[in-house]
Amino acid sequence: MDLRVLHYFLTVAREQSFTKAAEQLHITQPTLSRQLAALEEELGVMLLVRSGRNITLTDQGIFFKRRAQELLDLEERKEKS
């Protein structure tokens, strides 16, 4: 898992849409979907509930969102120092 995928996950969680997130990230929607499916596979948990065009976070997704944001915040602080 790399920080780029954490950023992808957080963007999808914020937008609640793969399409909108892909547009913001300047990647294709299928690529984004595959990256997050691989993340879920790597972690062994379901982070997102996909229902049509709507995305909601599972309980594990909510927990992971907080931790992912903490990691990206730490990385940003490290880069500034």
C-alpha cells in the first residue's frame, strides 16, 4: 500500500462517487475502482459499500479513513520540515 492509494481512498470517501473522485484525481474510473478493490483485498476488509452510483463507508471504512488521513497528515508535516 502506498500513500497515493490512501489519497485515492480519501477522495472517494469525500466525494462518495468513483466518477467524481476519478475526475478530481485525473485518472480513469476503472483504474480507481481497481486500485480500491486491491486495497480492500490487501487489507482483507470491505471499506466501501457500492450501491449503484452511490458509495458509503463501512464501519471499517470509517476507521480506515481516520487512520489514512492521519498518515497523510504526518507525511505532509514530514515534507514541510
